Amino acid sequence: DKQIKTNLNQIHLTARDQEITQLILDVHSSNEISSLCFVSEGTVNNHRKSIYRKLGVKSQGDLFKRFIL
């Protein structure tokens, strides 16, 4: 977890993008993330798209590969 947070801090993600990325990596669904962050599921999906674009990944699987493997 510390290493992932360090990596997220080195990438140009907003604080909210970092929070949502961490929740995705903690295997929360978009619905769960929306409840935890008090935003709509559509907002979470918009953040996902932005995060994927900024990180150059195309899927949640790619995101996991980047940080977990």
C-alpha cells in the first residue's frame, strides 16, 4: 500500500484521482466507490476514464498490472 501511494504521488493525478485509484486497487466497485466518496457512479466512471488516460492504461486489468504486479 505504501509503495502504491508513493507511485500515485509521482504521477500527475489529482488528489481525488489518487483516492479513487486506491479504491479501485482495493477492489471496490464503481457503485461502492460512489458511496464512499459521496459522488454519483457517473462521476466515478468519469474519474476512471481520466485516470486511465493519464496513466496510459486501457482497462482495470492494465491498472492492476501497473501497480500490483
